[in-house]
Amino acid sequence: MALSLTVNGRNYTVDVEPETPLLWVLRDNMGLTGTKYGCGIARCGTCTVHIDGQVARSCATQAAAAVGKRITTIEGLSPTSTHPVQVAWTELDVPQCGYCQSGQIMAAAALLAKRPRPTDADIDTEMELNLCRCGTYQGIRAAIHRAAAIAGGAR
Amino acid sequence: MTHLDITRRSFIVTTAAAGGGLMIGVAMSGPAHAAAGMKPNPWERPSDKAGQEINAWIVVDPDGTTTIRVGQSEMGQGVFTAMPMLVAEELHVDWKMVKVEYADGNRHVRNNNLYQRMSTGGSGAVRNSRVFLQQAGASARERLREAAAQAWSVPRDQVVAKDSVLTAGNRRGTFAEFATRASQVQLAQEPAIKQSGQFQLLGTTLARLDTPLKVNGTATFGADVKLPGMVHAAVKVVPVRGGKLKSFNFDAIKGRPGVIGAYALKPVDTHPLQTRVDEGVAVVADTYYRALTALNLLPIEWDLGPDVAQTTTAYKAKMAEALKQPGAVGRNDGDTIAAMKTAAKVVEATYYTGYDGHACMEPLNCTVHIAADRVDVWGGFQNPPGALAVVADHLGRQPVDVYTHTTFLGGGFGLRARNHEVRQAAEIARQVGNRPVKMMWTREEDTRHVRGRPAGMSYLRMGLDASGMPIAFYGRYAGHSAAAQNNPTSVANGLDLGSMNGIRDHRYKIAHNLMEGHIRNTNLHTQAYRAPGYEHNLWHFEQFIDEVALAGGKDPLQLRIDLTKDLPDWQMVLNTLKQKSGYRRDLPRGEGMGVAIGESFGSIIGMVAKVTVSRRGQLTIDKFDVVVDCGNLVTPAIVAHQMQSCVVWGVTDAVYRELTIDKGAIVEGNFDTYPLMKINQMPVVETHFALTGGNKWGGIGEPGCPPAAAALGNAVFAATGKRVRDRLINQTDLRWA
């Protein structure tokens, strides 16, 4: 059936079964492959997007449930890739293989929107469901603190 | 102290200078760069202009943009930055003008292995490519100088090449201006390459060229390949390896939306076992989710085969039984049996490590398009020419008609080295016909059908003299042999030396050594796993060395120093480790430090882990100090990142997860039952360098993994008095009173 979804400020009409996970609609129907498949059960975070500004695991979100909501993916986080999280990630060269990083960055951006100066404990709590097999966690933690400083006006 | 401070401190490069003094330098990442050094599709040319190829590695555009081709595959270890640095060091190109693309696998095969090394593994990218990459850069530089010399009628040695500019007196020209002429220059003799001590670029930290693509979602992984007319395949293979597909009922799903077909996957026995297609079914549809949904609804009948009753317990018992008997001899120096009888004290222990899987964040996938005159293949290949050969073999095509397009790899770690998934994708595409097919595994398939780390068990015995020093070592190993499955002729005599890596080749000065091995394979299929052999065997051996030290009344770190007095590089690593970690054994109960060291893939890496264990047995891993001797550095930040990665790898396997077998099949499936380490479990990792320089260039992707688990195990013992000889640590009762 036809569903109308708003992703990164653009309206898409897609012909999918309503229970189709948003992840696969983004990837296969819209070509937005920055959002990744890792587990399909909301246990790894590679598929993290924002729905109405909140973290959502798109692999466990039915497309029909996202109708009428504001969906943001990594492609829409910043038109120039200069969101403070992206700038901090680039400064510290956080990614290794990079596959989980879209999800890490979306989760970190949502965390900072909620808590502009997160503590290490905040990071532990909010980032716990975003796995990284390469083990970039130390860089992620440092880059979240750095992004908070950038967003707060630091150079 | 915040974690940010710690990370910054981890960039401090500590180099032990001759004479034992220490030079401290600070290398920081560069500023954020605006543009990536490559296309999101990394197999595509990074520039739209017609450039001049000076040699197979180097293309100079009219605007000076210089493309350097990379023969190794980017799976996070930084080859898209380190490899071009090796060329640029000699080329004297302006680094800001450097862009990169993958070397072309088809051209490599057509032109007699033109790019020399296109298989990525064995921590060999730098150490096995460095000389010919430096040579490619130096040769191009000299041709540019010679072209300018001829144009300006001056001797070549008066032409200076620097930052993509050629000068001689008041004459000046760019690399771009002389690129065409340079490509035609014949040199009487190829130039010598720079040696350690002459480098300007190598040893500095440069920003990774691939980072910009990995912070905005544009980097193309295999899973992200998009082609006109492409269809999607979901696969399910027989749950018990060794079983067969009996039948399936396509009628039950053929009316479902988007479904195109269901196809039987049957192995062909003449294909090598290492790439043979597993028995199974593929469902193809217009989107992946439709294919997967239909596959999950497809009625399938399996013949589960002869191993349907196998369990981890039974396989472990077979290994334990084998250890009672002498095995094939893998090391024999001195007279161990006789020396053991003279020992004042004998220490013995048995260690075990089970199966584990790579768990790349990107599940296995591959895209194949078969056309009349050519076949195109896209994927995260660790070995593109191998992928090309598998496809050509499977489809009966000439290798020159197969074109590989290597994507970014969402993790590799050895899993993507042998291309078994490529043959599977080729088989599906063969049945589908003339349209691109992207095949992808689910996480559950990726866990349960992984060709992962072999299980193994070690019985270790050490004889000590009256002073507590080791005099004789006797080890027996029984385990699964990956070589027996992937390269059977290499173990034809029943001896798999590689499976004993990390024990058999220990570097301690012990007068008598005897090491024997048994191959005990099961119905699982194993293959290369980050630091094969070493990764689990060092967990056995380096914990055992701690047991030996304590039994002989020695300090574990000091014993390691005393047993390697003849090895200057080991001495440097261990002494640096002692100094940097503040290793001590007088911490309050519930806190502990543990040391471990290993040499593999050309590098020596020592680690000290610090842990806290609560009375109730709750483990917190506080810190790892890591000391690296890889001889020389290409770029220190990437090495520091790889050390963090290796610690996470080793700890994850020792603490959190293991593959178990029941009813012949792997029990664990997704991250709920087969977890990875999380950010809130991450210790602080601080990397220090103790570089011995010279001609030593060690690997970096793997050798940090083996000591991590052992250092942790030793720290847990120091904190609790409990020795974990059989993983997992988090399933061990660590309570203390």
C-alpha cells in the first residue's frame, strides 16, 4: 500500500507493506543507505535515526508508525556535514570501518540535543545500545565531549 | 580527569632513544578537512578530469590533483591513509592534492599481478607493500625530475621536487606540467628508496582520508550497492553444517509482493571446500525485506545430516581425550622429558577456548551482475583477485571478463578473505539471470554460519629449578584446524603448526621445549580470525607464565624481563611497560594489575590491565597500558586506534561471548545472545611506543589482540585469586571475601 513519509524535510510516497521496518524503506525504497542494517532487533544501533527529534531504531519501527512524523537520517543531519558531532568526529578521526558510525552520530546528536554538556555517565546510558566492533568507543566518548564544547562555542 | 584528556594523552608518542633516554613528541590530528580524499564509491576515480598516469599507482591531473591507487582493502585499519603516505613520502607530492582510489582487480589480473599485493590480511599491508610502494613513488619522482631536467637542459640532480613543484635555479614547473613527459622517461637505473631516519611524512599523524565519507553516511559499503534493475536475495543455509536441503515449497510464497523466485543452493563437490556453497535456499525479491519475509515463510525440509547430535560438551571432551596422548611434534629443542625429571617443582594447567565469530557490524553480502560479455562483482573483498577467480571459476568465464568493484568493508578481520560468500552470490545470480542481484545475510545467518575462530585446548607443564626459574616446557594442544579445511595439503602429516601459534613459538629463554599437537575438527567450518592461533593461545600461555612466576615466587613482570635478557626489543617493551603502567602487586584486595606480552606479525606488544572486582564479583576493567614495538611508524594515531581496537577485541572474546553448539548447530544468533562489548564497559586504553626502528616494520591490525585477554585474566587473578582457565570471565564466579 502507498505510505507517505517525511524524511529529511522531503516527502516520499512509497509502495510497501505497512509493517515494513522503516530501515528497509529508507534503504531500498528511498536509496538512503547511510542508515545501516546490523541486527534487525534494536540491539546494535547501526539503524539509529531521529523521529520527531527522538532516537529511534529504524529496524524495529514499522513504516506505518512513522507516517506524519519528522524523520531525520544521517543524510539529513546537516546539509554540509558540519553538525558539531560530525565536526568533532572528523577532528578526532573517530571512525574505523565506519559501518556503525551513522548510528553512533545520530545517537550522539540526540544526546546533545537533550543534554548539551553530557557527563560520562550520560554517555554510558545513552550510547549503550550503539555497538562498535572496531572498538572506537574511546574516540566516541572524547568526540561527544568535544562536540559539546564546539556547540557551546569552543573552537 | 576527563576521558578527553586521556585520549589526547594517548597521542603522546614516546620513543625510547638509544642509550635508554626518552624523547617525547606530541602528534595531534590535523584540523577538520572539508572534502574526502575519494569518491563514496571507492572503486571509482576520485577526479572527473583526464589525468596522466605516470605509473600504475600514480595519476596526475592537469590541476595537480594526484590520485594514488591503493591495493589493500579498507576495513577500518587505515590503509586508505597509510598506503598513499608510503608513495607520497617518495613522490614529494603536496599531500593536500592527494586523492585515492582502489587499484583495479581486473587490471591486476589482466596485467600479471600488476599491483603485487591485493590480498589484505596477516597484518601485512604496510610491511609487505612498503618497499614497492616507496619504489613507485621514488620512480615517479625521478621521472618527473628527469623530464624537467631535459626540458631545461640541466642535470637531473639540480632539479628539486617538493610539494608537487619542480625547481632548478629560477626555473619552476608543476608535476602536472611534466607528467606526460615523465611517463615517457626511461631511467638508466631505478632510484634507491629512503630508509628509516630519512622520512619526512612517515611517522607523522595525518587526518584519515576516508573520515569525511564516514561521518555523513555516504561511504559505500557492500550492503549499500545500488544498481539499475537490481534485485535482492535473502539466504538460509542448512542449520547443521553437513546437512542437506531436501525440498522447499515455493508455491507457498510465490504470490507474495515483490517475490521473483526461490532457488536451491547445492554444493559442487569439485569446488574447493574453502569456497564451496553451503546447502540452502535463496529467495529473491524486489526489496530485501520482501525477500527476507518470504524466505521466513517458505516451508523448507532439511536433512540435518550426521552431526545432528553434536554439542560443545562432546567436542570439548574429544579435545581433552586427545591431550592424554602424545601428538605430532611441533617443537623439540633440548631434552624436555629428561629435564622435567630434574625439576624441583612442576607447574601444570589446562586451558580452553571455544569457537567465536567475527561479528562484523556489516553482515556478509555480495552483489553480482552477469551479462553476456562480462560479469561485475561488488563487495567488501579482503582479496579482490580471489573474488574474481571464484566468480570466473563458478560461472565458467575467463578471469579477464570478470570485474571486481571493492567497496568499504564494514569489518573484515579475516572473514572476508576467502570469498565463500562471493561464490554463493554468483550461484544465486547464475540462477536469476541477466540482472544485478544483491545477496545479504541476516545477523542470525552471519553468527550461525560464520567461518570463525577454531576452538582449542592446551595442556601446559613447566619444570622449575630450585630457584624458581623455568628450565623445561612441555605443551600439548588439541584443537580445530582451520588449515585442515582451507588448505588441507599444508597439514597432510597431521601437524598444524599455525594452530599452536602463541605457545609453540614463545620467545622465553627456556632450555628445553617440547610441543605437540592434535587436530580435532568438528562439523563447523573455521578460517582466519584476527590474529589466528595467537588470539586464543596467548590467553593460555601468558596466563600460564603468570602461574609459573607465582609458583616460583617471582614477580610476573620481572620474570618476563629475566627470561628475555637476550632480546633487546623485548627488553625495551617490557621496561617501558613497567615504567608507564606502574605495574604493582600490592594493591588492595579486589584490585589487580595483570601483564601479558606477545610477538606476532612482526610486532611485539606488551600490555598491563588494571581491574576492580567487587566483593560480589562484579568486574570493572579500568585501564590498559599498551606498549608497541612495530619498529617504525607510518602514522601514530592509526596505530593507537588499532591498539584500542585490539583491546576491545581481546576483552570481548574473553569476557562476554562464545559460540556454543547444541544439536549440531550454533546456539547463539543475534546480539541479544551473542553480545559485543559496549561503551560503558570500555576501559581507558593508553598507547605508548617503544620503537626499535631500523629495518623492522611490524604489523598493527592483529598483534594487539592476543595479549589483551591474557593481561585481563592475570589482572582478574591478582584482584580475586581466581584463575579463569576456561572462558568466559563473566560466567565465572569472581566473588571474594
